[in-house]
Amino acid sequence: MSESDSADGDTEESPLEQIAAGVTMALIFLVAFGLLALDVAWFWVVFPVGFAGVLPAVIGLVRYYEQSTSTAESADDTDDPLETLKRQYARGEIDETEFERRLDGLLDSDSAAETAVDEPTPEPADSETARE
């Protein structure tokens, strides 16, 4: 692909797309020349059907697969409860009082988690000597 192709808005092919296209073209040639070797008169039909129908369908399926996996990964990256709460409020799923109540709950749970981490846990030997 040249620079002029990418400047026109064409996207660069992914490695999976290139592999799928290569395998599909190889199968098209294999079927067409196999039919030619078997002396089938209509072997040439495989070329237009393969290159105008099957190959674009395979490329479309690969792009759909890559797009669906990338959106799933980006959704996993935004599992932050605060971001989820902000999105719900922005979409109007919750009102302002509910937003503030949930926000206070999130902030309280964060501060409780921080203090629990900061407090040292007593050693078992220390607790035994304190009992005696």
C-alpha cells in the first residue's frame, strides 16, 4: 500500500487481514486450477465468484471480528466505578441526588480501603505477650 492510498482514507491492512486474504486467494486458485485439471469447462467461473464475492466477504468478516474484539477490550479498560457513575449520570439514567449518594459511597469505600492498607497488622507474638 502506498502513501497515496493511506492519504485517501484507506486503512492499513492488519496481519490477520493479510493472512486471511492470502489463504482465500490460494484456495480460489487451487479450486480454479483443480477444475481446469479435471477438464471442467466452467472452471473460469471460480475466478469472478472468488475474487468478487468470497474474498471481499472474508475481508469484511475479518474487519468485523477485529472491530468487535477491540471494542470489547476498550470496554474492559473502563471498568472504573467512578467513570461508570459519570456515564450513567451523563446519559440521564440517574438523577443528581442518586449521583451524589453513589459518589459519596465510592469516596467512603476508597478512604476506608486506604486506611486499612496503612494500618499495620499486629504480629501473632505481640498479641500473645499482650494477653499474658
